[in-house]
Amino acid sequence: MRHRAAYVAFDRFPSSKGSAVHIAQMADELFTRYGGGLLGVIGGGGLPRYQREGTREIARFDAPIPNLIDRAEAFSGWVADHLRPHWDTLEICHVRDPWSALPAVADGRRHTVVYEVNGLPSIEMSHTWPWAAPSTLGKIRELERFCLERSDAVVVPSRVIGAAVRERGVPRDRIHLVPNGADVPGETERPADAPKRYVVYVGAMQPWQGLDVLMRAFARLADLTDLRLVICASVPERRAKPVRRLAERLGVAERIDWRFTLPHHEVAAWLAHAEVSVAPLTGCARNLDQGCAPLKVIESMAAGVPVVASDLPAVRELMADGEHGRLVPADRPAELARAVRILLEYPREAAAMGRRGREHIEQSLTWARSRARLAEVYRTLTRVR
Amino acid sequence: MDAAGHGREEDQVTRCAVTTGFFVLGRCGRAAAVSCPQCGRPVCGDHAGPNGLCPECAAAQGYGTQDPHHPSWAGGYRRHYYRHSSQAYDDTYWYSSFDQYDRGAFNPGDDYSAGGWGPDDDTGFDTGFVDS
């Protein structure tokens, strides 16, 4: 099977992470336009190494290499091996990170490269890998710059990320904004084990997500004895250890219900029946300089639940304060707790915010719209060549 | 045969074990017609490729083996190496500039989870770079 299109991501697929939803939508659009294609992703954990679905082929890299840089480089080599059989037929290669991009932007290619920047490892890894030296991050930055420079188009999900990419020397006309989206769910059944009244957090556990701020805020809501916090973590249980320890220290552990790696449709039900959804992103370089487009905010609005989120430029692109929920200063547990309390005390206003949030998604942030914009990028590239 | 007996007979049908789906994965589950000559898994008529291969083995054939212990790996690798190494050495990016000090910071256990990668962890190497 020879393909005209390939989508490559150094990320596990499918998984319960937001990135997997994004990959599913973007890759589906690419393969629909090009009559199939090759999806190169991370596997392991029982996922088949190869899969064929009609004209689509999924190849999964599953070498158990402990060191992240070693693994990323091995992935790069693996991608090169997997693109090679398609080198003569490939018209477009869509990548999500520098290690996927490196083999795609190689000399002698005849295909176009679309580099989708959801984050910049040179910024993000300083948070997740605290021992990485500035000089190491500098090398990663150089790698990013090299791949971005050689890509034909750069797709970003938010204007803040667009600005970070421009800072790395990519001309404005090569950067295309394709916002994240959500599908508005229909009526969902209340999860059988859902508490009567709960605030929900959906997402991963990295330091920039602000779960420490959320724990401290929740400690300030101790007087609301019937209120529980439900955390639908998209990562395995072991990653929650530091947050759980903090919750115990703050005395809120008993009021928290944990759910790990739930399928996407179950998360939608937990969102829909919550009083409030929180996105306490911290004011760190990852969220401010690099930017983000948190799916949790978009999916919460799609589920019709009011959102209390940190007031960051990337979040302001998605929701308005007082309209779809409340925006509060980042890293301020007292402010976060106060905003949640106000929404709980004014349920009619909170419900109206939830409704307006859902309308906002229906009107401007659906996956159908995002995909149409991505299709336009592909069309433009085809015309240029 | 009574209804219960018929039910038991149905249970004994070997089902196609091919993984299907794109975002939500499942098993095909139709009655198997052949058994893949390479991996031995039962495959239905729709999923059986040329020579009765299952889709996973058929797709894998197109890319050569990735397992360095497989006998066919060394030949392919050597051929590829001689064909490409002259260009590759000119390209500093293929032979990365990350040294041991750079790599040292990315060992399991040094990350935010402090849990790290280990044999008891079925999702040990799932770390992507970004997670929106």
C-alpha cells in the first residue's frame, strides 16, 4: 500500500488524552482529503503494532527505551523508515513535533510539510524535566527552529502559540490558525457513581495544569460539606501521586473522587452533570509564552457547564469572563475558590453561562469548523505547488 | 439440537481477532476463515490479505522488521546504512548534537511524575511532548 499522505505524532494513539482527540480529528481530515494515508504514532500497552482500516494504515512505535531523548531519536529513525516506502507517492506530511518533523523535512523531498505546533518542547520540557540544562533546551529550540524553517506551513491552535512561532523566525504568511474544537454532546446520562453535587477537573497532571492551586482552593470550600471534587485524569494513576499527597496534607483527600483514563464519552457525561468545571492553569512560561488551547475549556463549554479558568491570553481566546464562566487570576487559590463559590450560590446565572458557552461552541468552535480551516490550508498548499 | 446446545456451538466458533477502528478500537469478531500463517491469529474472510496474512502482518511486511534480533533485520539495515551514511554524516541533525549531559536529564524518574518508567508500568513510555 502506497500513500499520498502521512500524519506523524510522537504521542500515543488512541488514548484518553486531549492530544489523541486532536490527532483523530486532524488525521481524519487529512486522510479524507487524500483518500487514506499513513498514521505514525506511539503504541505499546497492548495496541497493535500495525493496523489497516480500508485505505488507512496505522503504524505504532513501541520500542521500550527509557530515556526520553534516546526514545525520541529512535522514533525519528523509525519515522524515516516508515516514510521511505512512500517517498515517491507522498504529497503531504503532517507532523506534530520536531522529532516527527525531522525525517519529513529531509532534503530531496517532493511532498509538502505541515507542522502543527500545539506546544514547543524547548519551553514545555523545562517544566516536565526540571534537570534539563538551559543549554540542552537551547539545542531543542534549535531543532525546532530548523524544522519550522523547512516546513511549508505551520498550523497553530491559538494566537499566543502563533506569536511564539513567529518569534522563532517563521514568516506570518506561513502560520495558519486552526483552533481546537469540540462536538456538542447530546443528552448524557448522569454517571451512576456521580456525587450529588460536584466540581470537575478534566485533564492531565503536569505542573502547569495548576492542580496544586485547585487543591488549595478546594480546601477553602470545606464549609460546603456536600460538595465534592471529581478529577477525571487523562493519565495513569501513578502520575497523580504528588497531587494526592498534597490533597492529604491539605486535608481535602477525603472529598475528592478520582477517575483515571476514562473513555472520552464518559468524560463528557461527568462534565455535563457537574456544577462547575475548573481549568486552573498556572501563569508559567508554558502557558504564557508558548500558549495553549486547552480542550478542557472547550469541551466543558460544549457540555453546557460553566467554566472557572485562569485569566490567561490563551484562555481569553476561547471564553469570555462573565459570559461563559469566570476568569480568575492564575495561581490564586482564594480567587479560584471565590469564583466557584459565587457560581454555586447563583445556580440560575451559572446555568445561563453554561448555555451561552454551549451556544458559543456551536457557533464558532466545533471540530467541523476546525477541520474546514485545516482543509483550506491543504488546498492553499496544493495551489502554491 | 436444543436451543442451549445450539448456543454452545455458536460459542465455539473461532472469532476474527483483528483490531478494528480508528479512535475507538474494538475486535472484528466475525467468524474466522483462516489463521494468519505468520502470527497464527484467526482472521475472517474480509480481513485476510494475500496469502491469508492478517492486516497487522501484511502492513508490517511493507516496512521490514524493526526488531534488531530478527535475522532479516541486519541485511536490510546494512544495505540502508551503506546507501545513506555518506549523506547522513554531512547532516549534523541526523547525528544529533545531544551529548550524555543533555540526555542525563531525561532519564525516567527525573520527570514531574517522579514515578518513572518501569517494568510494572504498562504505559511507561506514553510521554508525548505536549498535551493540550
